[in-house]
Amino acid sequence: MRVGVQHLLNRFGQHEDSRIDEIRKENEMKYVLGFLRFWYDFIIGDSWQTAAGVAGIFACGAWLAHAQILPGELLAPIVGVGIMSVAILSLFLSTKSDVK
């Protein structure tokens, strides 16, 4: 009879260990998902079009820098103006669509 009780205790202990591991993995995943949600909200925010436009401007700036088409002294202000243009255009289009 003692062997049966020991078997049940071992089985119960293993079940608890696996449940604890499962809970630990769920908690770890919760933090990872929270981290990713924060960065998605921070970068994308309310307008994925604005984020895509800014990414496009950065890509064009990187290409121009790599190809050495423009000197660095001109490239930074041009990329800055491009980013501001995308932001202003995005604001203009969002307020225009709200008026309708």
C-alpha cells in the first residue's frame, strides 16, 4: 500500500512541476507580448501610413548615403524635411477626412 501512495505522491509532484513550468512560460510570454505591444503602439500609433512614410524616407536617405549621391551635410536636412513633410501630410489628410 505504501508503494501506491508513493506513486501517487510522485505523480502529483510531477504534475505540479509541469503546471509551475506552464505558468512560468505564460508569464514570460505575457511580458514579451506586452513589450511588443508597447513598441507597436509607440512606432505605429494611430497611423500606419505615417510610419510607412517615415520608414520610406529613412530608406531613401540610407540609399542616398550608401550611394554617396549627396554629401552628409545636405543629406540630414533633406531627410529631416522629408520626415516633416510626411508628418504634415498625414495630419492634413487625417483632418480632411474628419471634416467629411
